[in-house]
Amino acid sequence: MYMIRLLTVLLLYVNAAVTTTVYNYYELAVQKWCSDEYMIHGLWPQINAIDYPEYCESVSYEMPTGELLTNMNTYWKSCDDTLWQHEWEKHGSCMHEQIGIDETTFFNTTITLFLENINLLNDCKEDDCILACFDMDYRMITCK
């Protein structure tokens, strides 16, 4: 009986450690970079309005291909060939660590959120803009 209780306590402890929230919501950033139109800058995990995790773990980058590459070249232009890798390593690595998202899902999720909220671009007044914020289930919330 003691071993079962000990095992239960250990499992609860491990589960709590694994599900510790590193960040609480996401910001979808856009910018006018190499274009007169807004393009995706990135999807950024946020702890709060000031703090955010970055470079959470080592991840490898693979150049997108196929339809994803076409969509990225359309909505997420990378002028210097480093933006996509930078966004995956700096921000996507934290999503990988916390929720297990892979690179392709990270990029596709970001593009989907951008396209679903493209009508909000009219609210952007600066070249760099937070288009929208999303909770952990990707439902739009008020930016903090």
C-alpha cells in the first residue's frame, strides 16, 4: 500500500513539473519589412506584457517545402533568409518545449492565425504591429 501511495505522489509531482506553464498567451506580430504590405513577423509566446521566454531549447531548423513554403513566401517574407529560422529557434522552441509543437505546425499555425485575422490589419498604425493576442487554445483575447 505504501508503494502505491509513493508512486501516486511521484506521478503527481512529475505531472505538475511537466505541465508548469512557462508562458500564458501568444502575440501575433506583423511588420512592413521588405514590403509595402504587412507580413507576418512571428507568433510569440508571452508570460505577460513585458516578459517572454526565448530560445527555450535547442531545435533544428528545416527549410519549409511545398505548400508551406509557398504560403510563407506569400505571407511571411524573409528578406535576409534568416527570419524563419530565427523565429523558430527563438519563439517556436518555447512552444516546442511547453506544448510539443513541431516546426511545420508552428509555421502553419502562425499563417492560419494571420489569415483568420487579416481584417485587423486596418488597426495597425506603425510599421511594427501586434495584430492580435491569443490564449493557449488560440482563441483571440485582449492583449495585455
